Amino acid sequence: MARKVKISNELLKRYAREEHKRKHDIKPKLVNYLIVCEGEATEPNYFEGMKQDLPKGVLTAIQGTGRNTQSLVDEALRLKSEFESKRDLPVDKLWVVFDKDSFSAHDFNAAILRCKSVKPEIGCAWSNEAFELWYLLHFHIYRNGIKRGDYPQMIEKNLQKFEGASYRYQKNNTEMYDLLKKHSNVEDAIRNAKSLGETYEGRQDYANHNPYSMVWQLVEELLGLNFQDSTRMLK
């Protein structure tokens, strides 16, 4: 029978201290994000507002392009290459943010499928019909199709309960993230969006997924609701 080696308590304590120090000395992996938005104000303003709730020192690169669907994907890949070349820093996570709007079902579906086919995959935070659906999901779950022209009045109805009857929604408002944070719960929005997603599970006719928004995936990632990695955004 092999002889057991007895280790002193003092040595065991030292090993424990060193292991504890080793774990704390390991820096979490930094994940570099680039977010490219179709809109030039509404979406970028929302994500700019989120910066306050991201880890200290986080840098952001949020580009509003005014481009749509397929051309937006092209521009996102171009910007990724440009950032990596100029900063000598890899873009670990590339996301595009766009709406169904009045674009054809073919173009909308093709842009989403293209994001999935690119390696590494491009994150695609699309909304049908508009980004403002993400705002509405902070208050309720909506299962009937919503026309984009109805969003402002619906947002006003929800926020007037808190901001007063005179509140009017302004599409390019730089304070929407703060308003939603003050009067609602982003976890409710994520839960409502996930529930909507179950309705369309397994379907790739994304242009018919109305109402639905995949913005929840990007928001959940950035706020660290699903993982503990520290993040650093490019600016």
C-alpha cells in the first residue's frame, strides 16, 4: 500500500492563499464590440444612453449609417475592417441594428440570413416593424401586428402615466434609455421579447414576425444579464 503523504496545515493554508490570489489576478477576457445601426439617431442615442450602465472604462463604437438591410451589412463589415486596421485591435462582437420599415420581405429576410451565414456570425438586432417596439415591450407584451405610425402614440400612452399628460414622444430623443430605466424594467422587456420569440420559433419568414424585436439579445449581452465577462467597447 502506498504511503500517504501528510501535508501540514500551514502548507495547506499557503496553497489556499496562493490559489485565491491566482484566481483574483486573472483578468477577465475583454470583448470588443462594434454596433452599426441603420438609423442615424434613434438607435445610436439609445445605446449611447446605455453606456452609463456598462462596466467602468467601457468604450463604445456606435455608428449610425442611414443605410438599410443588405447595404448596412456591407457597411458593418467595412467598418469592422477599418476599426481593426486603425486601432490594431480585433472586433470580437459585430452587431447590426435595423428595422423592417417599408423594405421588401426579400431584402429584410436576406439581410438577417446573411448575418447568420457570415463567419464569425454578425449579431442581428432587427425589429419588425420598428426599433420603438423595444420601448413598448418595457411596459407590455404586444401580440398583434403594429403599424410603425402607431408607435409614437403608444409610447406616449405608456409614459404619460409617469411624465404627465403633456409628454410627447420625440423619435430622436437622447433620453429614452434613461426614461425607460426610470419608469420600467429592462428585464421585463427582455422577458416579453423572449415570449414573443416563442411564437415564431423555427420560422425564417422574419418579415412576417410582427410584432417582434431581437434587440433584447444585444441588450442582454451588453448589460451582462446572461454572462459575467467584462466588456470593452470601441470608440
